[in-house]
Amino acid sequence: MNQISYKRHRFPAEIIQHAVWLYCRFTLSFRVVEDLLSEHGLDISYESIRCWVLKFGTAYARKIRHRRPRPEGNWHLDEMYVSIRGKTMYLWRALDSEGEALEVLVQARRNKKAALKLMRKLLKKQRFAPTTVITDKLRSYGAAFLDLGLVAHHETSQYKNNRAENSHQPVRRRERKMQGFKSSGSAQRFLSTHAAVYNLFNTQRHLISRTTNRQFRDEAHAQWRNVALAV
């Protein structure tokens, strides 16, 4: 995969990647990131940071996804509603057994067609079929699996899908900070980028020792610097 070019940009690559990391990693606004950078003597407008996130955030996320190891065969699927300019949309999400987002898809419907689109994107991207799929009791999933000829075990028991339900919490926090998404396209771009960065730095620190957490965090930072390498 080609490296990322920072040619014709006023600021060096290290500053750009740090600004993008701050915005995508933490629940911050563009203006807050501007203030944090100004503390280090960097006079960068929030509009420049917004442009960097749009241009480089997507490229970083693509390289992160390309380098992630193959997930396990247990997938959790769920959908949540989001309001975009007063219109109800649905955010369809797929996660693996470790809680890492496999796919994020903003759609206008919560039906069989929408479930089919999510599954087709998942199967095309992952290049293998799951062994177990855990969902809520929405019947659209079963109808979509039947159309696709998916033979995976379909689990819909109560509380089985808590992993997917809890994964919506970071999205809700970002939605509130951004005062809502402005369009389905911008929501799709941001959430796809946010999911990749979240996967990279999600070390599940509550399940591991401090030493192990520090090791995982250092590896995540090293990978982040690697994907943001300049030509």
C-alpha cells in the first residue's frame, strides 16, 4: 500500500498526524484540538484541522484496516437510530468477538434490504463466512441470511448481544459532541474512520495488567506512526 503524501502542506507530517489523532482518538471538537495545539505554540485554525481529518483520517483508517489481523468467526450485528437533520437513519454495525468494529454502515431503512447490504459488504471485505452470528430479534437478519444461503449459527438470545449494544456508547458521545451528524455521507466517513482508530487503541485495559496495557498501547502508537508515514 502506498505511503501518504504531505506535499504542499504548510505544517510537517508529525503535526498533521498528531492533530488527526487527537480528534479521532478522543471526544474533542475541532476548536478544542486547536486550543491544545496552541499550547505548544502552533497557530493552526480549526478549519485546517477539519480538512486534515477529512483528507488524512480516511487514508489512515484504510491502512489500519488493511493491517488488522483476520477476525474470529463469531460476529455481533446490531443497529441503532441516529437523527440526521431531523430524519431518522440507522447505523448498522458489525463487531467480532473482541469488540472490534468490522463494518459500519449508515442506511435509511431497518429492513431485509439493509441487512443484506451490510452482510454483502462484510462478506466481501472479510472474505470468509462467520461460524456464529449474534443479533437482536429483528427478523430482517434471518431473512437476509436465508437469501445469502448463510449456514452460520444464528443466536438471538437475550443479553447475548450486549457487546454490540455497548459498542454504541462511543458513537453516542461523539454524536453529542458534534451536535448531531450533518448528512449521511459525512456520518459514514467519520464513523468509518473513528471505528478504525478506536479498534487500534482499544486495549481493553480492564482485562489486562498495567504492564501489558502499556505494551499494547506502545504497539498501537507505533502502528499509528507507521500508517501515517510520509513519502
